Amino acid sequence: MLTEVLSRQTKWLKRQPPAGLRRHFWGWLNAVFNQVDHERIQAVGPDRAASEWLLRCGASVRYHGYDKWQQDYNALPMGPLEKYKIQAINATESCIMNKGFDYFDGLKHLEEIKFCKCIYIEDACLQRISETPSLQNSLLRLFLISCGNVTDKGIIALHKLSNLEYLFLCDLPGIRDKERTLQSLKKSMPALELELDLE
């Protein structure tokens, strides 16, 4: 019996693609999930289109006036689309990447973003957020936790978020010159409340 089981497992393992090929496939699929559909944005508005993108990539959203987090793509509300404005995003362990950040354009009510263990979040993503006019006006709180591709350059780029009130930075090994980076940020954003756990 044991020999039979081992034989079946060996055959199954032989059928599996090599690890590099599996990684390439998932990377390709994640890139597909991040394709921006501008026609969809025009048809349903920025908040609904962004919600679909975020949930497709494994993130969740919370709308203005609601306590519940939306996590199930198939359970997105179907009422009047103008009623549901994204207030907060939790992108923990999601596959969102810079390629999809056009979806942030037009989100005028987004106050909070949490990037936690996001392997595709990098400096270009933070720079893109800081240069998005709607987010420059609305974003109040940003959490960056265990995002290994974020460096000093990305953190410094956040200075364009003029209304940002709170920034939480934790476990970011890509930040090499912590003191200089934080001093630069404090100088350009003196009212910013900065909380750190970068040891």
C-alpha cells in the first residue's frame, strides 16, 4: 500500500511544472489581473472599477458610511454606483502592482491605504500614489508593512501627499539610510505623524 502511494506521489511530482515556470505563470496571471480597463472605468465610474480591480487582486475595500469590508468580488454591492465611494483599502498580501495604479485616478474619497506583505509594491508605486491628484487631496493615512521592494527613494517620494496626516512604516529592509530619509520627510511634511518599527 505504501509503495502504491509513493508511486502515485512520484508521478504527480513529475507532472508538476518546475518552480521557476510556476512563478512565471503566477506573475503573468497577476499582471493580467492588473490590466487597466479604461472602458470599464468610463462605464461604471472610478470607485466601482477600482473595487473590482482590488478584489480581483486579493485586496479589500470599505466604503464611506459603511463599517463592513468588501472582500468577495461576487458580493460587491449592486445598488446605485455613485453611492459607494472607497474610503479605505486593505491590500494585505494582495497582488496589486504599479501596472494597475491607473485605477487610483478619480478616487476622491480614499482616506486610508494599507500595504502589508505586498511583493509587487515598489518605489514606483509610492511615487505614482504621491503624484495622483485625487490622492494628494484625500489620502490621510498610509501603512507600509513588510514590503521588501520599498526603498528610501519611495518613502521620500511621499512628500507630495500634502494632506497625509499619519504614516506607519514597519519591517522595510529596503530602507538603508533611515535617519536621512526620515529627516527629509519630516522637513517637507512637518505636521505628519510618523510611527516607525524599522529595526
